[in-house]
Amino acid sequence: MTLIDIPGSKSVTARALFLAAAAEGTTTLLRPLVSDDTEGFAEGLTALGYGVRREPGAWHIEGRPAGPGAADAEVYCRDGATTARFLPTLAAAGRGTYRFDASAQMRRRPLGPLSNALRDLGVDLRHGEKEGHHPLSVHAAGVKGGALTLDAGQSSQYLTALLMLGPLTTEGLDITVTDLVSEPYVEITLAMMRAFGAEVTQEGRTYRVAPTGYRARTYGIEPDASTASYFFAAAALEPGRSVTVPGLGTGALQGDLAFVDVLRRMGAEVETTETGTTVRSTGTLRGLTVNMRDISDTMPTLAAIAPFADGPVRIEDVANTRVKECDRLDACAENLRRLGVAVETGPDWIEIHPGTPVGPVEIATHGDHRIVMSFAVTALRTPGITFDDPGCVKKTFPDFHQVFHRYARTA
């Protein structure tokens, strides 16, 4: 059995940074993820006038319930979708003028439903170039609150940003959602908001958030379940192997841990306890059809091991993966075809047929960390796989290649 120490969750770290900045008092985050995305978020908070002190294993954030300490600021969000969506929403609760920009990759990703919702709440938000995309400016004067309707069918982050804003409003928020993708990520948001003192209720597709504010606390960040998926998939792929990830047990917040249920359906042995999760290979991977709407960040992981199954693997209801760091459906199909694997795709699905991937092939990463980490798993059984941009893993796991190489050497 191989024990893998997975870095902290990106999703949990980003939410914790928002909540800590909004809380009354100083919050300590234990074991936060240290990566390009989270460092960019912390730097954005600093630019907005929040006190952030980082030390190994702990970040300390001085909360400002009234909003940013700076009356005027420019924030560069790098490639981070959570940074680019959460920080303008946080800034709207304050008073001042705040300008946000992001990388070319992030500029392409949509923001429109969140922008429109903030405008519906009276926020003076203006896009500088293309409507619904970065760059943008927020001329903040606080947020009264009220009722709004939101389409979160492209990204649950729109809903998360507004939910976290709710306790900072004068009157609270009622948010009715017409469509929602990746719902387990919203469950993370609600659990964390409550941990910081918020009051949130849900009736059907309507969320009611009281104007309670937040209270500072010490908060531990659990390991990243999406990152763990690569090691779980590797264990399922290789006969005689098993991987245990401590800290991702029965009480884990992250819905992406459900990826191990997909591996179980394919034939792997899975054991989840209070303290961690173990995946063991049985030497068999079965084909299957699976809806991955709620765990779509792990779609590339499954696609990368799908050729080794004994039948077709069809992944459905993942249209939102086309508006991630890249079009992940097309990127997976493109690279599998380069490896000689038969693949079919549709608007929201991909079907991968059994076959033996053949190298040497350079994987076209499109600057997407998840494409690199997924096809690193394929490379365990396919000599000659390289990547055109291996360094883009810094977005969420800067040490991925070293850690995965050590895992592979233990085979």
C-alpha cells in the first residue's frame, strides 16, 4: 500500500480565504494549498487592503467585515477562476473603486451570470472590453441585498460567490437558481459558511442567507479530492497496487471524492473510513456509462484511463467542461486520438473505446493542469508520453511531477 500526502483543497482554500477576509477578527487557516491559484488569491486580498500573513502550514487573515481596506485598488487574478469570481464579489460589499484583470486564459472564461446578478443587486460593475468577461471594475458602495434569480448552469462558482456575499449585505439575500452544475461544490460552500457563523437555509432551488456577518476561527483545510483522483485512478489501473489518501474520509466536504465510486463500478476495491480512502486494483477495469455532472473536474481523469477498460467508457452531462481552463472534452478527445484510441464526442458527452495507447506522443495540454495530471496516469502504461507545458500544474499542485514520479517508482 502506498500512502499519498495530497496538498490542501483548492476549492476549500479559496472559500476559506473569502470567509476569513469577511469575518470579524483574525482567522488562521491550517494546511492551506500553496499554488499559483491560491497565492494569487492571497495577493489579491493584500492588494484590496486585507492583512495576510503567510507561514509554512498556516495563513493568518485579518478580517474586515466592512470591506476592503483600500479605497482604490487594482487586482490581477492570474489564471484563477475562484479569484476572478470571488474577489470582485467580496469587494462589492465595501466602499471604493476596484479594478480586476486576469490572464488571457481567464479572460476567455465566462462571468456574465455573476456580473448580471451583482448588477441586479445595485452594484456598479462595468466590463472593460468584452461584456461578461474580464477585465472589469467595481465601484462599490455596499450591497443592500434582496431577491434575485441566477443561472448557474455554467459554473457553480457564480452561486458560491453570491451565497458568501449574503451575510455581508444589509438585508440578506434570497437566491433562486434556475440551473445548477457541480452541486456538491455548493454544499462545500454552505458547510463552510455555517462554520464561520452564517445562517443559510434552502427550500428547493431557493437559498436564503441572513445578514449575520462572519466570525473568525481556526480552520483546517482538507486534502484536494480532485488532485487525489489521479492517484486513485493510478491505483485502479495497475494490478497489485493500492493507494491510501489520509484526510479524505467519510466526513470529507468535497464531492469529487465520489470519483472513487466510479472506480468501484469499474471493478476497483474501495474502502473509505473516518480517516482516509483506499483504492486497490483488482486487475480489471470494466467499461461503463456514467453521469459526471456533479464531479466534472474528474472527467479527464476517467478519460485518461478509459482506454484500458474492457468495454467503452461513456461520460455524460459534462457540457460545463467545455468552459474550463480549456475545452476539456475536445482536449481529451484530441490527445486520446493522438495515442491511437477511438473516441467520439457530442455537446456534453465523450465515449472512449478500448484500445492500447501508443507513444511517443506529446500531449497538447492547452495550459490546463488537469490535462497534464490526467495523462500522467495514462503514461504509467504508455511509454513515450510527454507534455508541451508540464509546468502548468503549478496552478494547483506545483510538486505534482515529483510526487507522481515517486509513486510510479514504487511499482
